[in-house]
Amino acid sequence: MNLKPYLMVLPLLIFMVGIFFLGLALGLVESFGYFPAIGLREFTLEFYKKILHDPTVVQSLKFSLYTALTSSVLSAAMGVFLSWLILKTNRRRGRPLPGLYRAPIYVPHVIVALFIFVWLTQSGLLARLLYHVGHLSEMEAFPRVIFDKAGVGIILAYLWKELPYMTYVTYDVFRTLDDRYDAIAGSLGAGPWQKVRYVYLPQVWPSIASGFVMIFSYAFGSYEVPLLLGPTIPRALPVLSYIYYSSVDLQEHVYAMACNTIITLVILLTLGLGKVLEKALRKAGGGV
């Protein structure tokens, strides 16, 4: 084995990993109230207590969980359904369809958010078009999907990338499954939906769980989409953290670090539970 290429990139890797963990450690220390720049030199849980009893922070945490969970569940369910349809269509055609469904994966979330903003605000292009053709009496009659407390715009932006990602992940597993399972199930009288439920899903559940954890973690920790499309009340927790950190009052930085630590803990907990669930599903269902 030639180790030279790995040794050449090792210094850069050490530097990048070191910077990451140093920033993480400094943020964690600061979240416990140790911030000598403003005279805080004692470790305390006081800042955590304050934010966890602050209704604004609690609402932000719930809103982030809601938007991340909703978009992830919809992406997983719709992605599995779409990948199964693609699989059946490809087998019927005898050749694969073009992989155009993967294209949205390569579009940055910021671009997607700007696209949704331009088209779906009450003064956006779609509202103007419907108004000019007579379907709306006034543009304000267009449904409010941006800056709304239901987070519809945020969920749509996440679906843009998460849905094709889940389709790609599950389709890759579907197409590796042995066709004989399908034939045997059919010979036993199973219909299309019974085949999906009892033949296909048990084998792809581990991949679904793994993909779900990935998209949930990103959606929960992301701030650019909720910053551009989310309501002012409640704000997503990463957006609230950003506001704290941008404050001219340096003590607000400590609250920002405490919020970031909570975000990190939720993501780490999700990753840990997801890993345990994935292993259990592989063991129970023999998934690939």
C-alpha cells in the first residue's frame, strides 16, 4: 500500500480537524460562562438555565424540530415511493430512465430559497401571474407560504433537495434487490402494495433510516433557509443563535454558544439513535 499520498495530505488534514475541534471546544467553554474578554471567568450553568426558561428559545427549538422533522418525514415517504416507481418503470422499459431527479441535489439551498422567495411571496411572480389572468381578485389573496408560522416555505426548500436525495439513496438499494423476491411474492398472490410492504421495505429500512438521519440533522442545524424564508416569531434556533452572536452586546455571544451546543447535542443524539436503529433494522430485516 502506497502511503505517500496520505502522508502528503496529513498536515492539512490535521490542521483542518484541529481548527474544527478547537472551535467546538472554545464554543463549549464559552457556553458555560467562561469568557474572559468580557470578564466572565467562572464556569456556570446559569446561561443554559436562562435560555431553557426563555419562551423565545423554547419556541425556536420547537419550530426547528417541527420543520426538520416534517420535511424529513415527507422526503423519506415520497422518496421511497418515487424510487419504487422509477424501479418499476425501468424494468418495464428494459432500460433506465435519465437520472434527472438527481439534479436538484446539486442546487445550493440558498439558491432554492431565493427561487421560492421570488415565486411564492404574496407579491411574487406566481401571485402576479394569477392576478393578471383573473384567478385572484388581489395579490394579497395568494396563500401565505413565506414568513409564515407553519414554515411552509422552509419545508418546501428542504424538500427540493431532500426528496431527490432520499429517492437516490433508496433507488440505489431497490435496484440491487433480487428480482426473484418479487416473482415469489407474486406467485403467492401478493399485490403491488403487499410486495412493497412485505418484500421491499424490510430490506431498505436501514437505508431509509440512515438517509433520514442525514437530512434531519442538516435541516435542524441549517440557518440560511429559515433566515431567508422563516417567520420572525418564532425564529428557527440556528437563526436565533446567529442573532445572539451578531449582537453588539458581547454577553449575547454566550447565549449564542449555549444555543449552538443544544443544536449540536440534538444532532449528535439523532446520529446516535439513527445508528442504533439502522443496526437493529439490518439485523431484523436483512437489509442491504
